[in-house]
Amino acid sequence: MGRITIPDALLEALDATAAALEQSREEIIHRALERYLHDFDDLRVATARLRTRERGHAA
């Protein structure tokens, strides 16, 4: 697994969240990354559909 650097303020927020949810840092990061990538994919699909639609109206 690769390594990342997390700024201190973000790490403190991560630790507080992990404690509040009684989960590990790894669990929080894993879930957050999954959600981010899912949302990004949704946005990519929506953007592609809009571009296709705009091209159809431009013709």
C-alpha cells in the first residue's frame, strides 16, 4: 500500500471523527475515498451526457 501525507489539521479532524464513530482511521479514509470516487464517476457520467445532449442541440 502507498503512503500519503495528511496535514496536521486534517489528521486531527480525522482522529476526532474516528473516535466519534468508534472506527479506525483506515475505515474512515476507506469509506471517504470510496464515496469520493463514486461521486466523481457519477459526475463524469453526467457531464458526458450533458455534452452529448449539447452536441445534439447544436446540430
